[in-house]
Amino acid sequence: MGRRISKDRIGKPRNKKNKIIIAVEGKNKTEKIYFDNFDDGKKNYSITIARGNDTDPMKLVRNLEKEMRKEKYL
């Protein structure tokens, strides 16, 4: 028989942070710096940047979808 853990040692499950994924065109780093200022680690969310090197809206959406698959949201 295995070791038993008392009920008072079992904590509450951790709350997962909500995740915000933002698509940016990536020609410069200002978008990432701007949105990183919102993510100070004390919020109940985290921010991920789906960076691309294109200004084409469809390519931005594809980069966003790729990041969402990587994060297992699709």
C-alpha cells in the first residue's frame, strides 16, 4: 500500500492564467515593447506575441493561427 497524504496537505488547484495572443507585423519592435508593458506577471493573464514580417493581413492571420496551434488553442 502506498503512502497516504492527509487532506489538509492537498491544496487547491492553481488557477491558470488567461492567455492573450496578439498578431503584430514585426517590422519594428515597438508593438512587442508596448504590449510587454501590460504583462507584469501580476495579472491574471499572459500575453504572447505572434510576430510576422509581413504587412499583409492574411499573413498576419496565418502567423496568429500558427502561434495558436503552438499554444494548443487550435
